Amino acid sequence: MKDAGRSAIVLLGWLVAGCDGDHLLGTIPGPETTDADDGEVTVSDVPDEGDGPDDDASVETGDDGGAEADAGGALSVFVGRNRWSWGVVTTDPVPLADVWVALDSPGGERVELQTGADGKAKFNGIDWSMGTASVIAAKEGHSAAGRVGLTSADSEVTLLLDELGPPTGMVEITGTALHLAPGGCLFVTATVTGKGNYSCDGTLDYTLYVVPGVPFQLVGWSQASTYPVPSRGADWPVLGTARLDHPPITGPTTIDLDFAAGPTPTRVRTSFALPSSPDSLLAAFASGSVLVRTRETGMLLGRTVLAELNAEGTGFDTYVDFVVVPEVEDVVTEYDLVLPSAGRWNSSWTVEEGYPTEGAHDPGFLEVPGFLTSRAALHGTWRWELYDAGVRVTVGVLREPDLLGLVSVDAPDDTTTATIPALPSAIVEDAFFGAGTILGFVAAFRLDPSGRYIQRLAQTDPFSLER
């Protein structure tokens, strides 16, 4: 059976509550792959211990090259570059060549090979009767991605890697917010595919990336944001907005935004329900807010300015300000709950199509997974509790102090334990993870009926990892 490519990624944007941290987005599917033109290796050809991944007996690369398949199963792996998105399926990833892919086979052998120009690698001779397998892919300058709990049903896997530097194929925009007092959160995003600026460090300078050769609009949004908030609500006045039409650019460009002449936001009074379970920690303790964004480009169009827990304690009443951009059609309203915690990432969100509307809404939140210890070993067994059924699960690794997402690994649906595989031997882990503290997280999510978008996601606070 072909796998839809549940390659885990971490998209660092903003924290739904405090805006002084980062908001995690979980795994999303990628495209199916084919068996053609794979670099191949046969598990039974694994060399004696001590031989490296470059040994001709263990690794064969190149189009249509490789060992003949032994009796047993096969696993085809496609590795591509992830497109920056906001919980959107990457359906057309660019193949990544020279990526090291490591297979931990059911029998315990580790086999490594590199992808060819088509981004593919193939492992043959897998004895699935001995249990499950895992794979992990890594390349310098990129994050690592993997899958655990693979079975004979997983004949094809797609892994998508994020670039750790400026995105390839995009041009940089730098600028300064004019006629705006420093100190608030500053969001600058575009109507075209790119990577926006989401910062709460109080500065007025920004950097973002857009695809070249296409006209676009920039939307600027500045807002006060404090945490914790009284009575589990929010009091975040808008400090200014800006909007600018711009012709296509083909290279690095400076564009300043004038917040003195920005559009006046539309305001809607709306409400949304908390989970109804008497055991729900979200219902008992979470703060609530709303934001307005696009799916494909990650544009921030609006956010809660005032939210209060209702008199019954069953939901939140909130005023949401937002700007309408007629040129974009994939606008969603995101309902957010955040549990009080040191890291402020214990959160759950769900989306509805369109701009916010008046009246009552019942988003149907997922409960935040419960991690069973405050510390774990990087390659040890992680354990957690899930309070919802039918969820996809991702675990990942971040690095302090920049909270950069370095590793993401998909586990089987509804699973409550996983081990992150060691990186391929060609990747030196000390250099890859750096000198900073590393943290782990667990996220559970569901896709919408189309299978193209994350509909609901809940994630744990980052926890310390021992190396």
C-alpha cells in the first residue's frame, strides 16, 4: 500500500497566546511516490559491523542501479524539500539529492544510503515478519524527518525536510514599520507564497520572503500582547495596520510599510465553546483567543482584541479585529486554547472556513497530550497519554535559544510511545544539534475531510532532552 507521505515538519510562527514564543504546527501529508529510478540496497547485504555507509556492499546509488531484491519486502523512500505552509499538504515537493536515509530494519540491522537526483532510495529484502521498522533522513542545512512503526503495509514513504536557512527560490524583503511605536508584536505577511515575519521582540524591523516575479500585497499588523492574561481571557489592542500593493520583484528588496495610513479593521463579536468533558484540562484552565489567517500563505489578517470567559465557564466571548483582503480566498478562523505553563506551548487549535462570524461556535478541540515525565533521553523511549481517538501523532526536537525545529518524526496513529532514531552516521549529531539545550514535543492532530489541511492540532509544552 502506498503511503500518503506523513512527513513531519515543524513550522515556527507565533504562539497563539503570548506571541513571545513560537507556535508549533504538526505533521502534514505529502505526495505518493513511485518505485522507478530508486537507488537501492538489500537489507541482507548489510556489511559486518564497522563498515561505513559508503561500503559498496551496503549502499548502491544512482538511477536504476542497486542490488537485486532478495526474497522479502521492500520500502521505497522519497525525500523532498518542504514548502513553507500553514498546515497545508505539500503536494509538489522538490526532490532532494544526496540525502542520507537510514533504515532500522525489523531484525535490528541498520542500513544507510543516499538519495539520487530524483530524491529516491529503496531498501529491499526486508523481513517484515520480525516486527516494525523505522527510517530517518537528514542532509546538511536541513531539518531531519522520519517515520517509526513501519509495517509491510508501508511500501512507500515520503519524508519532507525543512531548510534551516533562507528558503531556496524566494527573494528577501527587508523593511521598517513607519509611524508605529515599538514594543508590540509585529506581523508582516504577503498574499503570495513565501515566509512571513512574526515577531514579538518589540522591534520595528522585519524580514520576509516571497516568490519572485509575481505581484503581491503586504499586510502589516501590530498588536499588544501580554501573558498571562486576566480571567483566562485576553486584552490585546491593535496598535496599527498597513497594506501595500507591490509589483513583482526578482531580487532582495527594501520595502517600508506606513502604519499611519493602514486599513481600519472590521470588528466582530463572537463566542466559542470549551470542551464539555468534566475531565478536560482545557475546559478547566485554558485561556482562549481567535486569530484570522490564510492557509496557503500564512497571512495574518486579524486577532482577538478582547476575550472573556463567559459567566457559565463553558466558553469564551471575544471581539476579533481583522482586515479583509479580497484577493485571498483561503481565509480561516482559528480558535485557540492555551494551558498555563512555563513554556506556554501547551495548546490546542481548530479552524473554520472563512472570516469570523457573529454567534456561537463549537470548534471541537483536541485535548493536549499528557507527557509522562518532565525529561527524556533524545533516543530513549518517550511515553505520553492521548485523550482523543483517531489522531495522527508527531514527535519532534527543538533547539534553544532560537527554538529551531531540527527533527520531526511521525508515529502510527493513536500511538502513545516512540523512539527517535539516531541520525544517519554521516551526520554528526553534536554538530547537527549544536551546543544549546534541546527540547522535545508531542503533537496530535486531525486533517480536514479533503486530507489537504490540518483541521485540529494539540501540542505539549517542550520538555528537556538528555543527550
